[in-house]
Amino acid sequence: MYGIVNKAIEELVISNFGKDKWEIILAKSGIEHSFFISNETYDDAITYQLAQTISQEMNMSIDDVMIAFGEWWVVKTTRDKYSGLMQTGGSNLKQFLINLPVFHNRIMLHYPKLTPPEFKISHIEERNLCLHYFSKREGLQEFVRGLIQGLGIIYTAEIKIELLKSRSDGSDHEIFKISW
Amino acid sequence: MEQLEFNFRKDTFSKIFPFYILLDTNLFIKSYGNSIPKIIPELKKTLFKDNFSISRPHIEEYSTNQFNTIINQLVILKSNYTDETILRGQFEIIDEGYLFVGSPWFVSIDEVVQKNLSINDFAFHDSLLDILHVSKNYEINYNDLKELLKTVNEQRNILKKDKEELNKLSLVARANKNGVVIFDTKGIISWCNDAYLNIVGLPLNKIIGSSIHDFEPDKRYDPIEIESILNEFEKGVIFNNEKTTISPDGKKIWFKTIKQPVRDADGKILNYFAVIEDITSEKEKEENGNNSAVTNESIPQP
């Protein structure tokens, strides 16, 4: 993963629980990096270890940690660092979601060392659509749920997310039905 | 040789070049791409020169003769309505008119947002947004490195202060008249002062790496007793004891030894240190005092 992901986790912890708590989490996770550079790549295991340690330290389920992180990623990280780019994605939730595949396909150009997931959109209706999530990484579906919730927050839309299909049920990808 | 011809419907052409401008032979704007009105809402299908000026290359006048001189060149257009809007691209002669194909020029993604443009306003092949994103990444990286430099400097200052403090403590320990020895929870010695060397009566190279139990006043022979003490070290137990030894010249010497763990911020034992104090003179005074008391007691009082 790129350092920007680990930095975002660090900022999430520090903003909500303080720097001391982050130092504790970093020490307990056994990770030797005390500073992450956004455009450097780090082993995926570091990110998973951080999530695991936060889960234990904050007494939260790992799914809740991933959802919180997904929300934070959209609401804070991308807004702070890529606000302009986010705004070019669309002026409302529906438009942004429809643009998400094209938007995300560009990410592999911006981060050449990344193995990015792929999104597809189908069944576009007036107030709902289906988001297909393809990823080589396991265990990030709740992170995607958090991302969608985060988009609901920034576009001030009340949204409902249903997981229609999942790799854990034998599908080759996840399908989320998003209604607003 | 077969000459290939490309014919597009206006909509398809606008999809590929959403910022195109088509001029007729009189240099009137005949048509333009779907995204142009977003950046120049005032644009009219009037004379090109009423709407745009050519910043580069310079031309004497807006005539077909002059336009013919700027074919095969990078052309920079500015909107006459606002200086901020710049288009970069090229003119091609087409059906005796002129076709401009290009894109708006922005140096930051914020400028794109200011013009209310979205990714749908650009052709997929147009790399402008991606280049702006990569540029943004460099900016983020630059800020990260500045932050890292600040962190490194702060840590360096802390380390400098710690080192100064450590040097002071080291001086105190080194110059201490009592024996000071640092060892791990296995009893292996990593540092000692000169006073300890005098107590042990051996040079430094014979001591470092040896066990504290190899030397008086902590010499131990019984492996079970040693194992038991090492277990106590692992637990961080503080030791406080007194012991007598006999010096090479046959004199009885009393030592008081305090051993205690040094822990890190999380309470983990880093190592142990022992302070070994020669209390022979105190003990001798004590013994003399006791003897005097016994002597005094034995003399009948008047």
C-alpha cells in the first residue's frame, strides 16, 4: 500500500484519540516505521497490522475499524489532499458514483506501484445503482462500505447500502446496491 | 496508395475533442466543442478575433494568409472575455477553413474546479487531469518530506539533549567512588566503572561479557542458586544485600550491594545496574562500638 493510506490511519487515530494513543498503537503493532511518506510503497501487512491493533486497542471489531477508516478516507484525507480532484468527480452523489470507475481507473496511472481495485456501475436508476468492486486484496469490503458512507456524508445524502454479493459467498467480486 | 479519410459526426468529434473550434474561410467561428461554453460562456459564433487572441506565435493580422503560417505549430489562445482562460493546441486546414484542436491549460486542479469542469468535460485520452494529479502528488510528497525533516530535526534535538544528559550521568557513574556495573537479565556485564575494576581486581577486558556472578562480592558457585537469581532478574526484583569478602592481603572487607532494573517507558526491563559500596569502615566502627559497649558493660560502675 502507498504511505498515504497508513498516514490516513495515523491521522484518524490522532484526530479522534490523541497522539499518545497513536504512539501506543504503533508500539503495540510492532511496526518499526514511525513516519510514512505518502508516495512510498509499504508492505500491505503494515496496514493490516495497524487495523488489527486499533481493533484490539479501541475494543472495536475489525469491520468497524475498516468502515471508520473508509469514511475518514473520503471525508478527511481526499478532501484535505485531493479536494479539487474529488470535485471534478461530480457535483452530486449519483454523478460521482457513475464517474467512479473512470475516476478510479486513473489511480493506477497516478500510483504506478499500486494494484488498485476496479469499480463498475450497473442498474442505474433514479435513486439507486449497483457498485461492483473487484479487488485482489481480501478483507477490504467493509473499507469500501466506509468509502460509500463517506461519499454520503460529503454529498449530504442519506444512503442505504446493501451487500448483494460477496467473495465470501462464492462470487468473484462484491456488489453493493446503493440507494439515496 | 489509398488515402484514408476520417469522417465524424459533430457529436462524435466533440466527444473526442470537446474543446475544438472550427472556423470558416472568413475566420468566423462555425462550430465548437461541447465543453468550450463551460470555460467561455460568452463565446459567440462571430469572428474568431472577437472571441480570441493568439498569444503565441505572434501574427501580424487575423487573416487566412497569417493563419497558414501557424499551421504545424503549438498555438496558445486566450479568451478575449477573460485573461485566465488559455487553450493550447494546434490549427489544421480543413475544407478551406481552420480547425483548432486542443485543451484548456491549467496549472492546478483548483483552476479546473473554478471553471466548474468535471472529468466528463475532458476526453478520456486527454491526460491533463492525470498530470495535474501527479503534480499534486509531488506537492504532497514535498510537504511530507518537509514534515519528515521537521520530525528528524526535533528528534535530533531530543537525542542531543538525551546524549548530554547521558554523558553527565555517565561521568557521575564513572567517577563514583562506589562500584557501578550494568548487566542484562542473564547477568552478563556490559559496562562498569573504575571503582568496580578496583573491587574485582581485574582489567576491563576480563570483565565485559562475563557474568556478575563470576566476581566478588557477587560470586556464586551453585548453578541452582544462579538460575534462581536470574529468574528474579527476569521479574525485575530489587536486590539489597551485604556480604564480606577477604582481600588478597587477608583483610576482611564489607560490601553493600543494591541491584535494580532499568526499565523503558513501557516498563520493559532494558538491563540491571548494581551499586557496590565498601562499608568496611562503618562495619568496623559498628563492631568497635559494640565491643566498647560490651567492654563498658563488663566494667562495674561505681
